[in-house]
Amino acid sequence: EGFHSLTDIFSSIIGYFGIKTSQKPVDKKHPYGHYKIEVLSGIVITLILLTTGLGVVYNAYRNFLEPEKLQISYLGFSIMFLSAVINYITSKIKIYYGKKESSLTLLADGSHDKADVLASTAVFLGLIFSKYWIYTDSLLAFLIGLYIVKESFFLGKEAIDSLLDVSAGEEIEEKIKLIAKKENIEIDSLKTQKKGSAITANLEIKLPNNLKVEDAAKISENLREKLIKEIENLFYVAIQIKSHEVETGFYKPAFGQGFGWQKRGKFRKELPKAEGRGPNGECFCLKCGYSIPHQRGVPCSSLKCPQCDINLERK
């Protein structure tokens, strides 16, 4: 019991420092923050929980082979009952805020407290019913131990998913799409990641190609601010603007005109007409619409608009 109390204290200390460290601001070495520290601390607590569950199962099996009549003093019973009540309250609080804040550390520590409550419950019921059947305590302890092991595996899976940058889930992604829809913005691609209790999102949005660069940037920044403000735990949003659809084309070079089947005219009608590719086309400004004919060997990106002083694009 003394060793078990030490593990309770140890897991609480790990949980505290894990949450505290995860809230440190971003720095040059950790541009995405320290959020995964909380996941690591949750894994350690989960391992302690797994050890507790396996210990309960082992002791239950041993007691089943060599059953003993439970005896406990009134003082011991009172202390155990008070401890169970306190653990029940703390487990409820930790699990509640763990779910609310998506904190694996709080969920794991709350589950550890819950395991203590279940173990105490097994002792209470064993004291009451062991006089009718001596194996009551062992059976209850075995079932509770299996439950604790199952919970630890569930928490372990959550932790591993978080380390592998699992998606934030359909609920979060639907919220992002709904906010974008209210702003009349179409999302072409959306990827989310869950890093401990923190969430990141990468969006690719479609905007009209006649928008000025400044206007597109304002729309993008406004959407980013709304997403971070309205979605809890969303701390990083990257938005890429897709304002011009790139069409695939085929450019048939001059030296290919006289090859075999082309010379005979076979399949000639099936060749797609090359538009906006090869030596023709225009170099134009996205901002003001200024354009000049494209010159062979001169990339449009190397030219600048005389009015806006920005690089031209190929059209």
C-alpha cells in the first residue's frame, strides 16, 4: 500500500510538470511549441496505470489459489473509505477537464485515481460477501484489474496516435469548413493534426483570380483569425491560396513534326491543341493586369511589372 501511494504521488508530479512544460511558448528550437511533452508524460502515467492493473490481476490470481479471510480494523476501514472518496472526487475532476481540454495527461492521471477507487471498492465488497463465498474478493479484484489494463491500452493508443500527428477528427474539420462557408470561402484541401491538447490546420482555399494580392491576403488573414478565435485549442493555421487553376497542356516541339506517324497523319487529330504553353502566350501581372508577349527563353518570373514592381506570371 505504501508503494502504491508512492506511485500515486509520482504520477501526479509527472502530470503537473508535463502540463506545465507543454505550456511554454514557442522558441527557435521548438517553432511548433512544446505540446508533445504532455503526451510523453501521459505515456509514463499510462505505463504506471498498466503496471497497477497487472499487479491487481496477479494478486487476485495468487489470492484465488490461496484464499485468505479478509480482516481489517475500523481505523483502517475508515482511512480506506476516506481515501476512496477523495480519489473518486479527484478522478472525476481530472477526467472532466482532461476531456474538455483534450489533455492526455489529465485523462491518464484521472484514470489512475479511478483505478484506486475501483480497487478500494473490491475490498469493501470482498469484506461484505467473503463470508458467503471466500473467492469474492479475488474475483472482483481480477475483473477490476482487467478493466484497468483495458483502460491503459486505450490511453496508450491515444498517446501513440498523438505522437504520430493523428487528425483532429471530423468534428473539428466540420467546424473549420462551416466557418469558411460563412465567409463565402471554398476549401479545396484541409488537413488537421493533433499534437497533445493542441491542434494545427493546413488549408488550401479557392479565391477569384481577379482579386488583388492585398485583398486575397486580407481574406486569408481574416479567416485565420476567426478559426483560431472560434475553435478551442487551435493554435496554428497555415492557409494557401489557390486563385489560378493550372491547366495541363501538351507542347509539341518543332523537331517532332516529321517523325513517322506524324508525317503520315496518323493520330494527328487526337493531339490536343497547346494553349498557353511553348513559345507563345503572355506574361501578365496578377495585380493590375499588365501583360506583354512571352519571349522564348525568357521566364515570365524574371520580368517585373513596370507599374506594380512585382514578378509577372505566365498565361
